Amino acid sequence: MRPRYVRREQFAIAPLPAQPIDKGMVGAGLLAWLLINKFVDHVPLHRTAAILRRQHGVEIPRNTLSGWVEQATGLLHPIYRVMQAKLRTRTYLQVDETPVRYLDPEVRGKSELGYLWVYLDPGREVLFQWSTGRAHDAPKEFLGEYRGILQVDGYGAYEALVRARGGGVSLAHCWAHARREIREALAGAPRAGAWLLGQIQAMYEIERGLREAKAGPALREAVRSSQTRMIVERLFKAMIRLRARELPGQAMAKALDYCLARREGLSRFLGDGRIEADSNLVENAIRPCALGRRNWLFIGHPEAGDRAAVFYSLMASCRLHGINPFEYLKDVFTRLPAAKITEIEEFTPAEWARRRA
């Protein structure tokens, strides 16, 4: 009797593609939506959980959402580090800071004041740094061995940073802040203040023409040397004469002291076409975060500030390059888990936009 052979069918399951969160049930699209909801639309996680429950009938606890945000930070952090390394190689940056309240587990019953420092490489990247203090130690640590020009407001920590570095870093100051100081003192010396503001406005008209012409650094430097320099020199000569007539303590005297103490920094843009006349670009990068504070009020833990810095950096850089943030994050969460360490740079917003241009 011949043996009977039984044909047995075997099934093989293909391995799952790499997931943004290992062994997690959240996909790339949902995770991207969650982060956009929190860091672009500024919706706190407890409200997001309520939206999912009410509109979609999905019950996801707030703690689970928080865990996803934390793990997504770990995935995106290498991109942030690549952006930071590139930022340190630039020779001109705009820097500013904005206060953010946070809850310290060691201090019960009240919130503490921390800061998000913002570093802008015009046209390329925006990076946020979280710090529980406002001293110059934060930018000193973040910038590492940076050598170049920092365009800043009048906050003294930047002067302290230059002194601590002992050379290699110089400051360019912001004419928008100088104009604001004079405008606020206008009531005390209306005629003098109005003349000063008129001269500053003439300077800004030249800058507006350069922007409309899409002038490069060489043309900006040439036009500023031939047209703007005489305005700036006339401004400072007038400020010196006006200051001699003002009594110490008067509002206009304080405004003039502010400008004259920063004369070198306010004049630096004249000889370098890369430098803007003001630091409005970095202030614009901060604005969405400032608007978001009205919704989430404070950061729940100091470590959450570091996570916020990573996401704000990516979202601000997406905005700088005209990228849809949801499309960017969904693509990153889809491809990054399987990417090699040598491929991380292509996930920075600047490179991501270039490859899709």
C-alpha cells in the first residue's frame, strides 16, 4: 500500500514596517495630528482627549497621549541635533528669548519662570532652547564654539556672553528696539523725538526698497554705504547733542542713553549686507509660541520644556520654508524609524523642502 501524502499549506506573515513608537498602537498620521494639535494649534492634551472622545468615540487617556508625545521627542531629537550642529557653523544669527511659566515638582503651590531661547539662521532654520533661567549660560552652552555675529535686543546677558567668550563673537543690535525706546519717550521731547523717528523711518524706507528688489548681501552693503550710512551718522550726532540738553532720569535721556550705548552694534549692519536692520525675523518666529501661552498657560514639568523646544524648532522651520507641518511630520514618522544615522540630515525641514522643490 502506497503511503498517502498530505499537502499542508503554510502561511507566512511579513514583518511589520518600522513603527514611530515601538510596539505602540499609534500610526504616523495620528501621531502627526496629535503633535500639530498640541504645538501648532496649542490645544492641551486633556482637551485633545476630550475631542477624540466626543467627536470620534475614541477613548485615549491623557497619560497615553503624553507618553506618545514624550516618545516622539526621542525619535525627532536626532533631527534637532543635526540642525543645532549646522546652526553652530553659521556666522550670523538672530537671538531672542521669551518667558514661559512652568511647574517645578520641588516647589509646591506656585509656578516658576523659565525661558525659551530662539536662534534664527535667516532663510534656513529656527531652533528653540529651553532653560529654567535667563542668564547667558543657556546660549553659551547651546552655541558651543560658535564664532560670528549675534543680532540681539538690549538684554545684558548677550553682553555677558561676549565677555565670557573672550572674543570671536560680536553683537549687532536692533533698530526696532531703538525706535521703540524713542517713541515711548516722545511725550517728554516731542520735536526732537519726532525728528529722530523721521530719520529712522527714512532708513527703513531704504531697507524696504532693498527687500522689494530682493537685493543680495553685496547690493545691500553697497546701498547702505552710499545712502544709509549718512542717515545713521546724522542720527548719532543729533543724539549726542540732544543728550547734553536732557536731564538724567528723563524719559528721552534714557532712550538716548540706550541708543548711544549700543552705537557700535546699531551701526554694524552698514558694513555687512547679511545683517538685517532689526531682529524682527526672530521675534516673528517666537510669536506663535507667545500666542499659544494663552491656551496652555504653563509647562507642566521642566523636562517638558525640552520636548517643546524640539517640536517648536521643527514647526517654526517648516513655517520658514512654507512646508505643510502635517505632511512633514507624517512623512518623518513613516520613514525615519527605518532610516540610517547617515540619513538624518535629509529629514531636517530645510533639506526636506529642498528635495521636494
